[in-house]
Amino acid sequence: MGHQQDLSKYRLNEAQRCLQTAKALMEIQDYKTAANRSYYCVYHCMRSVLALESLDFKRHSGVISSFREKYVKTGIFDTKLSKIIDSLFKIRSQSDYDDFYIVSKQEIIEQIENAEYFFMQVKAYLDKQKE
């Protein structure tokens, strides 16, 4: 179980780093990249939970669907997290791949707040698993 715990902790630290980076990017008004980092905070959070079961996937869709199936549909996490995943993924995809997509400051504020909420929910869950 030690390796799984270490991997989970590493991924949660990556999530926290992405969240901090998103906040810093918002301050310098780089909203497009802040959207990317906000999404990756949530992505690493999901992977940190899945690591406890030695689960990982090559595609983002695999991570998302497994997290939803095992942790949201079962009631471990609130369905609000599923909505956050959708929102962050959509805006990240549009800002990364659509040349003319403009992310507003208000959208980024919301994205970062959602990523932080997601992070705190996952951190609380992982802390309970250590007990």
C-alpha cells in the first residue's frame, strides 16, 4: 500500500502546484493558461484518488469516467464535482484548441474557485483514508 499512498500524495501535490500556478497566471491576466492549470488541478486530484486503487488511464476521458463511476455515482463525492469537471474540461479544451476563444476574467475566477473546492474535497477524502 505504500507505493499507492506515495503516488497519491505526489499527484495531490501536483494538483496543488497547478492551482497555485493558475492563481499566479490570473494575476498577470494570462487567463487562457490559467484555465489550463485549473483543469489540470482537477485532473491530478482525480488521479490522486484513483492511485489508491492502482488505477490510471492514458486518456483524460478514462480518468474522468472512472472517477465518476467509482466516486461520484457511489456517493463518495457530491455530484457537484462532476459538474466542475465538465466546466473546467470544456473551458480548458476551448481555450487550448480554439484559436479565437477568449476566456474572461470572471470565468477564470470561477474556474479557480471550482478547482480549489475540488482540491479541498479530494484532500479531505485522502486525509480520511490515512486514518
